[in-house]
Amino acid sequence: MIKKILFALIITTAFTSCKAQEPAYLFTYFKGNGEDGLHLAYSTDALNWKSLNNDESILTPEVGEQKLMRDPAVILGGDGNYHMVWTTGWTERGIGYASSEDLVNWSEQQLIPVMQHEETARNCWAPEITYDAKNDQYMIYWATTIPGLFPETQSKADDGYNHRMYYTLTKDFKDFTKAEVLYDPGFNSIDATIQWDGEQYVMFLKDETREPARKNLKVAFAENLTGPYSEASEPITGKYWAEGPTAIQKDGKWIVYFDKYTDHQYGAVMSEDLKNWTDISDKVTFPDGIRHGTAIQVSPAFLEQVKAALAK
């Protein structure tokens, strides 16, 4: 109960502060193949993003066989700390985890063996994390291919990967529930990210279907964090390949950022109702070479603290 109250106070304070002055935003991302680790960018208008730390990594990956730090996903937890998960390699059965009070100094990295019990699991891609305040716990979720499952969408394209979203629950990042399927939308799917909009949980995810090629983003909804989730919507992105969605709510509107990975640039769409979407890719700017990450809202004061810490 104390943790729930503290979390509510943190969120209330953040929003109160942001009402008094325009909020700031931070973006966690990787570059290249994720070899050098975590990068940070910031924005004061949620449209124009600039790199921090001279666009150099602030955290080097240390766990996993391939020791990568791809798809770094960060949230503010119920304990007031930031919690991050990431993809440690292309063909691994675990994911990386670390925590931080300030997004600059990080705890010892650990490898969470979320799919170690599945001997044929081919991967654990693009993990994300959402805090469930109601149950004071965290849900970590990611995409995995287990050969032989979901044969109705199996294809030889894309090296035969056929993903579904899986999840585990934890209260302390020490004990984790056995992984289960979170969402089977009826198609090969990756890159889910989930937020609470005040009435329901909103999941943005990628339709990874290759034959025929879709490679777009869709939305699904649920009353509970662990589902069941609704049928996926029609695509919310355009006639380009998109992946790695991350979303914020600003001035009563949703902004979803994503990687236009075949075009080697970042894009964004905006909506007031989660049904009708406008492409605003021509209105956003990002650091060169930015890849899949997470946008989070912070106070201007916190952003200045991060800048000061990185300048030392």
C-alpha cells in the first residue's frame, strides 16, 4: 500500500509540475547493432529531439552471450526508480535488466532467463515493461518464436520467425512467474508496448507478417494488463515498413514514435481518440542513426539534472 501511495504521489507531483511549466521528455535508444549500449536524447516539445552525452553511450552492455543492448525500454516504477529491459542478442533466451535513480548511474546488470525453460525458443526480442499499480507489480513482455507453434501463420520468409508476445510478472526483479503467452493476434507479431490511458490498457504492436508484407503498427485494448486483449486494429501507420513503437500522451493527444527502418529514419503518428491517426513524420526530428527505444515524460528540473550529471 505504501508503494502504491508513493507511486501516486510521484505521478501526481510530476503532472502538477508539468502543468505549471511545459514538461520535458527523454528518449532511450540504441545505435548500430547495439554493441556500445544505451543512448539518451531529450526534447522540450516532444517533436524535436537532440542527443545527450555527445551521442555517446552512457551504459555498456555486459550480460548475455552476445552482449548487445538493443531496444532499451525504460519506465518509472512504483518505487520511484527507473527500470530498464533490453534485447541482449539476436538468438538468446533471456533479456537484460538494470535499474537507476537518475538514468545516468545504473545498478549491476542482470540476465533474466525468461525463456530458458523452452529449449527450442529461438529468441527474446524487444522486451518492454509496464508497472501495474493496482497489484504493485511489473509485467515484462517480449516477442519469441517457438518452432511448431502457431502453424497457421508459419512462413519461410524472414528466416522462418513466427513470433507471439509472452510475459512474466515480478514484484522485486528477483522472482519471476513462468512465461506465458500474452497476446496472439492471429499474426506474426513483435514490438508490443502497453500504457494505461485512464480507462483501459492500450497496446501498440507491429504486424510482422511478411507474406504478404504488412510490417505496420496496430492497436489493441484490454481492461487488465495481462489481457485478454481485443482484436488488433487496422494499421495506424502508412505505406512504409514501421517497427519499435513508443508512445506518450501530450495535450490530450497520443503521439506514437517508430522506426521507419527500411528508410533509415524515424516517424510519428498522432491521434486524439486512438482510432483516427495523422502522420506527423515531417514534423519530428531525431539524432542520426537512432534506433528502437522508449520516450518518457519527465520534469524540466529532472532533465537538467541528467544534463548536469552527464556533463561531469
